[in-house]
Amino acid sequence: MSRYLIQSTIDFHFLHSSPINGDVTWTPSLQTALVYGLISDEEQLSQLAADHCDRGCYAVVDLDNIPEPR
């Protein structure tokens, strides 16, 4: 099972569910995104991107497939 984050390519914020009210929102904090923004289902990933991201203005970060630094 993969773990994904959605990141804006405009301001580099991460999409996550608010711990206060459950609404989907953006955060500049990677730590917050890792706690509240991890997505494991590819269908959910596609739906969140379609609902909350401008076309072509986001990147999907696959946390389980990060290349080793050289």
C-alpha cells in the first residue's frame, strides 16, 4: 500500500483534512501533512486532486517511492 501527499506547485503547500472540522485545506507544514494528509487510495487521490487542485498546479508525492540521494 502506497502513501501519497498532494502538494501545490504554486506555493508548495500540502493538502490535508483539518483536524478541527474535517474540511480539506492546505498547509505549509510537512509535519501536519504527514499526520492529516496521507492518502493511500488512488481513487481518493484522484478525487481530491479533481476537487481541490487547479489543473496542472499540483504534484503527487509518493512517500514509498522516493529515490535515494546521490
